[in-house]
Amino acid sequence: MKCTLPCITPRLVVREFTQGDHPQLAAMLADPEVMKHSLRGVCDAAMTQTFLDWCLRCYTTYGFGPWALEARSSGELVGFCGISPELVAEQLETNLGYRLARGFWGQGLATEAVQAVLSLAFESLQLDSVVVIIEPDHPVSRRVAEKAGFLDPQRMVFHQRQIDLYRMKRQDAEF
């Protein structure tokens, strides 16, 4: 599936964030369970605005960033999934990140979103590789990454935390 934005999947619309997404995004980022594995921790409204502004700058600067995930059936904000530049072990990488509101967990939506974003990254944007950073004690995120084809992680320290760094190269991606 070759995607361009907005990218339509069976259950999601992958699109750029807008300022109008702030209320639903703020509610999601304020949930301690959703933010358990975030480097930033729980976000208040101001921190959410900072994140949203950064996403919008990423679109302008790089042509990609964390994208909003909208439920096709209801228009509700499901979460986000996207790619952004990240300095990892002194190397600039393209990092895949995803986070869903708790009400959407366990439905396969993260996997659906990751597959769409990888299509955007490799087919539309022609990126050479994408990494995903996962804490070792986050099995759900690990399963999402592995279902998408990320294998053989490298254990390292990132922002003073143990992480597993997975890498996928364009030539290894399957769509």
C-alpha cells in the first residue's frame, strides 16, 4: 500500500496534526498509563502545546513528523504515529514513534498505523532506514514493532535509560 497524506487505512486516517487536535491530544498525554514509557512523562496542557508546535515545525522542516491518527468511523483522535529525526548514539536517525489513547488499545490499531507510516517512510519519502526505540519492559510496543518487521534489537542506553533499538532498512521492508 503506497500512502500519501492523508493516508487512509481500513480503520484510520493518518494526517498532520492541527491546533484543533489539542483538547483530545492533551487528554491522551495526561493519562499516566498512556505516558508510562514516555521520556517526557505525563504532559499538562502547556507541554502538549509544545509537542503539537514541534510536530507542526517537523512537517515544515522535514516534510514528516508525528502524525495524528483519526478513527475513520467517528473522527475521534486515536493517537499518533510518525517519524521524526532523533540523535541516537551520536547518529542522526529517523525514529518511528507511536502512542494511542487507552480506549483504543488492544484492537490492532497501532500495527495498522505503523504499517501505513512505514509505507510513507520507505515508498513515498524514500528513506533508507527507520529505527524504533523501545524500553525492554514494554512488551506491547515490542510486539507492534516485530509485527511490522523490526527484528534483532540492539541494547543500549538512551537518555540514561536502557532501550532496545530496532532498525529496518528500505530494502528489507515488506508491503
